[in-house]
Amino acid sequence: MGYGVIIKKNKMEKNLTDKQNLILETIREMIDGGQGNPTTYKIAKYLQKKGMKDESVKSVSQVIEALEKKDLVKRDVFRKLYLVENENMPAGLEGVFQVPVYGQACAGDALAFAEDNIDGYLQISESLIRPSAKAQLFAVKTLGDSMDKEGIGDGDYVIFEKKDADFDFDGKIVVAIVNGLATIKRYRKLGNGVIGLFPSSTNSFHQPIYIHESDSFMIAGVFKKVLPVKFVSL
């Protein structure tokens, strides 16, 4: 049976869009062509080399997420994609879930951060983080060294969990949004409505940020885990 027939059948049964069919066919093509199981990044570059210049990593990630929800593809902890229709998927892929990456946050000065600006997704094993929390998880990529004493280095991916405003943040490492800018620091209540966001660094250059509880700020999430950049495949 040719691919044209397979794609038509999938579109009827799974209600795939043309873009989803394109990505699914590209994964098949790359695997059958001996390139192995591709990552999102490799798919985007493969399509760009074929003249599809508008296919970015972000746009491909969004399509792959839709294909995962339709149970047509799965990813392992190294972000490699596997077709569910094949029999060569490694065991345990059902224990992997996605965490959105919301741009970058500075472990030094504050940096622009937008929750609606998803740069991509990390593939996380449920053995690393309890599954019940995964719907509230997100990640940011760190810039700077103001939290290196906590094991958070420049370029690392830090996973946070969203919390309600009434959560007790005192003493926790958080990603705080101050006047629309984001920073990773340790939250401390100092009394009289004053809050300190403290660095934990081997670099004495970094200083605390002091704000008042009436200022324009929010706590986007509480620290859960750091993934060193050397272990993350893009």
C-alpha cells in the first residue's frame, strides 16, 4: 500500500490537517531513508532544505503536539520521534510527557517573559516528576549565574510549577514577573509588605531585588527541577 493511500486513510480516520499529514509523512520519509528517528529540530531543518523556509522549530513542535494527542507519534526522553504504526518503539514511551518552554528567564537581571510565547517543549519522564503535577508545569531557559549555588547554571532549563496566589512562597525559589520582566530568585518576606528576591551565587556582582507587595508583580511558578543544558537535546 502506498503512502498516498495511508495518508488518505489517516486523514479520514484521524481528521488530520494537510500540515499534520506533511509532518507525519516527513517522519516516515526520514526514518525510511536511514536518518533514524528524528527530533523536532531535525524535521524543521529537513523541510527547510527542501525549500519550505517557513517551517520553524516552533511551528513543527505545534504540529507534533497535535499528532501526539491523536496518538500517531510518541517521543522518548531524547526528543526522538517514533511512529505508533511501527513496531520499533522503545518500551516506556507512555511514561513521557511534554512541558512547554516559555522563552528565557534571567538568573541575574530581569528579562522579558511571556506565558503565551511557547518556544518549544521538553520531554520529561514521569519517573522524574510526579504525573499529577504535569498539567501545571512549565520550563524556562536560564540566562546568567545568579543562582549557580542552587545548581542552576547559565543555559540550564528550569522546571516550575504554577501555584495559586494564596500559596506560601516564603523561602522558595521562584520565577517572578516584576513589571513584565522575569527573574529566578529565592522569595523572602521581610515584613511591612516588603519582599526580597535573593540571588544565590558565587558571583558577588548579583544583588537582591526589593519590591513591595503593592507593586506590579506576580509569581509565575515555584521551582521543581533543573535540567542541565548538556543533557537537553534541542
